[in-house]
Amino acid sequence: MTLIETTALTKRYPAGVVALSDLTLAVQPGIVALVGANGAGKSTFIKIILGLLPATSGTVRVLGLDPAAEPDRVRSRVGYMPEHDCLPPEQSAAELVTHLARISGLPRTAARERASETLRHVGLYEERYRQIGGYSTGMKQRVKLAQAMVHDPDLLLLDEPTNGLDPAGRDAMLDLIHRIGTEFGISIVVCSHLLGEIERICTSLIAIDGGKLLRADTVAAMTTDRDVLLVEVDEGADTLVAALAERGVAARRDGHTVLVPAGADESTYDVILDAVVAAGLPLHRLDRQRRRLSELFTNNQAPEIKGSVLHV
Ligand SMILES: Nc1ncnc2c1ncn2[C@@H]1O[C@H](COP(=O)(O)OP(=O)(O)OP(=O)(O)O)[C@@H](O)[C@H]1O
């Protein structure tokens, strides 16, 4: 099922600011990044998805439901981890998460068990009876994640989940999110502006800017340069370039690697393998060149929008 589907979604605040403009997209299950600079419209998008804010025009469906018409049903299937610290310092993680499990409709004992289980999943089991006020930033982030998951949602919305964490804390949080997305089968939409993190854990990406869609695609499609094959040979890169030239392929050397323009069909692979064997070289790698997401968004490249409806 499509996770989120919008058609010409537009949000104009009373003061006249257009936070979302004609946004049309279809997000498929997976770990999806929602990226954009400050003010791009991410929070507005999330508030509309949760049914907290009405759209000005256009349609939105979350797990097939209209959040404006059925906000409770949407929230029973969606978990939300806010960016900012909003936790009661005097309560323990166990108390807070149990309380939220009860609000979601579980009886007392089941809520307590479910809260313990969720806190175990996020790595807070041992510390669950301590007051949240004494927790580190990393632990507080985990409590926020636990409260978002305690009602066993189908979709998790995570707003800047690594905010304020040190490098080790970030790594641990990213591993945890990746595990939730892959092992627990919960789809995740994660707001972030850290492209390196997105590259590590996300399957697809939606980029918005000034309320408009910049690009939506799988991370693999964005980071694979379809036009260049990368051939890695320990020694003899020059020999390989010459052998390819003999076969009518204009390659160029870049250190130990040889960059080969890829043809529309797969025949270039055969030509490269033939040249490697003929030159008697040890082949270490033959792959499409991969780009970093940051290259796509810092080079001021014209954003690529593939048609009006985008499938991620
Ligand atoms: N309640 C509001 N009233 C008027 N304008 C608003 C309101 N909320 C947001 N905006 C404006 O709408 C635009 C989009 O804001 P939004 O908070 O959705 O962006 P964002 O991408 O989440 O930014 P950030 O990363 O800073 O949280 C901004 O120009 C913002 O100033």
C-alpha cells in the first residue's frame, strides 16, 4: 500500500505564507527521507499528515486514510517523534510510555508490558525506572522514539532524530532506526538535513524547497551515475585505457580506477571484461560510479522532476 499520497497539496497560512505549493507525490513503504532547508515546509507537511493542520487545497491520503476527516484513525496507525525536547522531567520512561500506551487503548497490564518491550527495543530497558530529567540527550531521543512506537504503528514520522547527539550517539540512533525499518517492518519517514545520514539508512528521498517538490526518487537511483562505469585495477590503469581505446571505447584514468562512459545497453561491460583479460590485469571492481547525495544538492544542479506524479 502507498504510505502517503498527495495531489496538488497546498498550504497557505493566514498571514499569506505559502508553506506547501502544489505538492504531488506518492511515497512507497521503506525508510524515506524528507529533506529541505529551514522553512522548506517539512513541519507543515508532517502536521497535515497527522491531521493537526488542514490543507488549503489538494488531497492527502496516509495509509489510504484522509487525515483531515479521520485524524484518530490516522494517529492510531502513525507514530510521531517530535524534534524538540517535550518530555516530562519528573516521570520515568516506563511511566510515560505506559501512559501513552494506555491512551492508545491498551489495558493497564498490557500497556505496562508493551512499554517495557518497546523500551527494550530502543535500548532503555535497564534505565526505564529512572526520571527522564536525569537522562542524557541520547536517552531522551530514545524515549521520544519509544513513545512513538508503543502503539505498534505502521508508519513512524521522525523529526530530526539525531538532533543534539554526539557522533557515537548518532551512529547508535541511525542503527536503531535502520533496524526498526528493516526488522520490524515499520515504514519510516525521517526529516533530516544531514545527507550523509540519509544515504546510510534511507531507501528513498523526497526533497522539498520553498514548499515545492525538488526531487523524489530512490537513494540508489540518485547516487548511481548511470553514465559512468568505474573499473578498479591495482596496476596497469594506463594499459587498460589503451586496451579500451583499441576497442573503440574512450576511457580515462583516475588513480587506480578507469572511468568508462557507459552505453545505453550492457555491451560496455563485455568490452571492459574483454580488455581486462587481454591486458592480463587483476580486476578488483567493476561498477556504476556512485555519487554522494551531497553532490546532488550542493552543486546547484537543476532539480530533476520526473513528470507531475512522483513515485518514490
Ligand atoms: N503558523 C504559521 N503561520 C505562518 N507561517 C508559518 C507558520 N508555520 C510555518 N510558517 C511558515 O511556513 C514556511 C514553512 O515552515 P515549516 O515550519 O513547515 O518549514 P520546515 O521545513 O519544517 O522548517 P524547519 O526545518 O525550520 O523546521 C516557513 O516560511 C514558515 O515561516
